Amino acid sequence: MGETNLINDRIDEVAARFRTQGAAVEHAPYGNGHINDTFLVVCETQEGKRRRYILQRMNHSIFKMPQRLMENVVNVTEYLREIIAKRGGNPDRETLNVVRTGDGSNYYLDGEGNYWRMFLFVEQTVCLEKVESAKDFYDSAVAFGGFQKMLSDYPAKTLHETIPNFHNTPSRFSDFRRAVQEDRMGRAAQAKEEIAFALAREADTRVLTDMLKAGELPLRVTHNDTKLNNILFDADTKKAICIIDLDTVMPGLSHYDFGDSIRFGASTGAEDEKDLDKIEMDLSLFEAFTKGYLEGCGGSLTEKEIEMLPMGAKLMTYECGIRFLADFLEGDTYFKIHRDGHNLDRARTQFKLVKDMEDKWADMAAIVEKYKNMY
Ligand code: ADP
Ligand code: GN1
Ligand code: MG
């Protein structure tokens, strides 16, 4: 918290490095991301014209090569701009727009080794922290499916892997098991049940990666962090218009995008809800998302891929759970926390959802079957 205030004091100075319209007159921490430090910056010209920007200090300990990450973001957004323009959309609103520094770079490295970047603030949008209606969730699914479709011809080999093995669940499992064995903070005793729950599901971790290796599932260009607050909805039409947080756009499985959205959006409670009685995987939301995602992908998924979507939901939820739990055991060094035990609370909701999905497995499969051949 203290550090955020320290950074907050330097925002005007950092913003001045970028080609903004006018100088920064207001700024404040913004959003609820777990990774980067995000600020809303208001700039004003001498004539009094105002424009808003998002300024982010990139998480340099998580993203080891910010230059390469920004190369991905610039290349992907330029590619998307062309497609959006061709279909008659508005590229300034329907994808992120990187603001360059005075010397034309797409990031600014300050004297203390912090990497900063700036985006145009997408005006007249709302960012949802929770699904408010099945319709919003369905719209987000069409947008995430459409995002993947737009990138289906993107030269995947030119993308840098910004976090190696990001959704490699067996590799996440090994990291988790190591965190349990080391128990660096002496916290494992507080999470006995959760640890046992996770260890008991080791066999599941390999299902999708084995199918990928065997050529049964295709590698695609995916977003990999498709939670609901990584999409902006038009404030008037309520349509999902802009997919943000492109830090992890990398080759991946469609299941990663489908699954991560379900994990966050189909839950009846917040990711960090303490009262687990409030946490369930809502089947009607699962259905809305499945329908929207398949529609957005527009017939591009294989039959096998579609059949395995429920496994994507379960594994992404499980994987996020073991990541939260490992971070709790290792002293909360990865995800931002706002209270003691925050990562343990987060892990608990994820495991509750995994259990609920196991109980609802047949229903999930039936829903996927229902929409399988519709698009
Ligand atoms: P993190 O990686 O920490 O999740 P994000 O890039 O997702 O960071 O940004 C955090 C939040 O900031 C988003 O959830 C959204 O509310 C807001 N945000 C980010 N970029 C923009 C933008 N260009 N326009 C409007 N809001 C944005
Ligand atoms: C992080 O950056 P953000 O807050 O959108 C994380 C995701 C997790 C998510 C859990 C780069 O997403 O992988 O699923 O938190 N992003 C990174 O809420 O690790
Ligand atoms: Mg985010």
C-alpha cells in the first residue's frame, strides 16, 4: 500500500514522458487487476480540452521481459485494428491503443527500473467485476470467442511467450507441490483440507496437455486471462466491445479462454468470497457463456475441442486455485492481496467451484452437447 502511494506521487512526472494531449492534471489508482499497478490519468490542454488515459506500471517481476510483452501488445492491437476497421467498427474503441513516449517507444523505463506504458482510456464503457445478467455474460462470451476468431490467422510463432507455461496445469501442479513441501511461511497447517483437495486431483491436471501433445486438440492464439473485468462494455448499448489486458495473449488452447471465463463469471459469488455457501457454479450462466462462446468462435472449434470444454472450465478453476494456494504458502508474492489470508480465501472459492462442477458434470456435458452443432 505504502509503495502504491509513493508511486502515486510520481504519476505526473511519468505521464509527461508520453505523447498525451496536454499535461496531467488529475490521477488516481484505478481498477481491480491483481497484477499491474493501474492509474487513470486526466490530461488537459491549454485550451482546456480534457482526455483520459490508463497508465500502468508493468509488473516486472512477473513479466520478465516487458519490452517483448509490449511488442506482442503493439503487434496484436495493430493486427486487430485492421480487422475492426475492415468490418466497419471503431478501432479506437474496440481494441487497446498504445500511447507512445516522446521518443516513439511503446514503454518508458524510469531511473528506478520500473517499466511504464500508456493506453487511451476507452470512454463511455463499464468494466464489470461481477456478472449482472446472463445477457452480459453471453455478450462477453461472443466477444471472447470473436477475439480468438479474429486472431485465428495471426502468425502465432511471432508471439513471445510472456509467462512460460502459463496454463500448463501439470507444471503449475509441480510448483504447487513444491510450495507445500517447502512451506516457507509455516502456513500449510492452516490449509490442510485445501491442500488435500488439490493433491487428490493430480491425475486431472494432465488431461488437456496430453491431448494437445497427442494432436487431439489444436494450438490457437488465445487471450489466456479472460475474466470478466478484462473486457469493457459500451455504457449505452451494454455490448461487450473491447478486450483488454493483452499481456498473456499467446499460443494456447481454446479451453483456457473458455475455462477462465467460466471460473470467474459463472460463479455465484466473488472470487474472494469468505462465505462458501454463496459459491456455486451457476448452470444457467454456464449455458449462456457456452452458447455465446461457440457463436463467437463461429464454427471454428473442432468437435473434440467442444466436447472438452467442461474440462477446460474445471481445470482452469482448479489451476487458479492451486496458484492462489501456492502464493498463500509462499508469502503472497504474486497476486496483490488486500487482507491477511486473501489468497487462501481465493483458493477456497476456486475449490468449491471445482467440487460443484464435479457434481454438475453431466449437466455441463449436456449443455455443451446441445450447442455443439449450432454454429
Ligand atoms: P491487470 O493486469 O492488473 O489486471 P488490467 O490491464 O486488466 O490490469 O487493468 C486493470 C483495470 O483497469 C481493468 O480491469 C479495467 O477496469 C481498467 N482498464 C484497463 N485498461 C483500460 C482502458 N484502456 N480503458 C478503460 N479502462 C481500462
Ligand atoms: C490475474 O491480471 P488479472 O488480474 O486480470 C492473473 C490471472 C488469474 C487472475 C485471477 C498475468 O489476472 O492468470 O486468473 O489474476 N494474471 C496473471 O483473478 O497472472
Ligand atoms: Mg486485468
